[in-house]
Amino acid sequence: MLLKEQYEKLLALVENMDDDAVGAMLTTLHPSDIADFIEVLDEESKKYVFSLLDSRIASDVIAELNVDAKGEILDGIEATRLAAI
């Protein structure tokens, strides 16, 4: 589970679209924590965060997402990215 401080820091980084910092922070989190975080974001931010995940982690995160969030992320995802997941 994300600590409040982690959540707030990650949210600020996402709002600023700081790819490197968001990506670095995501690598320290468990896929279920990433999924929980993604689920509370708006659709654009969901897709942004998901796009920063490597394929191995992305597949674990997809498995943890609720149906609505999964649909929002997978809608419009490139076929090559989907195949890699």
C-alpha cells in the first residue's frame, strides 16, 4: 500500500509529467500498488502512467486493475505494445 507521502509525491510528478521521476518511482512499487494508484487517476493520466511501465511490470499491473481502469488503458493502446504485454 502506498504511503500518503508516496501517493502525494507520485501524483505531483504525474501532474508535472516528469517521465524520469515518475518512472523511477514506479520501479520501487509493487504492481498492485501501481494499479491502485492508476485506478484513481483520470483517463489521460492512467494512460500516461501505464505508458511509462516496462512490459514485464505492465502485464502484472494489468492483472491487478479493475475492469474500468483496464478498459480505459487498453482502449487505443498500440498493437505492438499490447503484444509485448
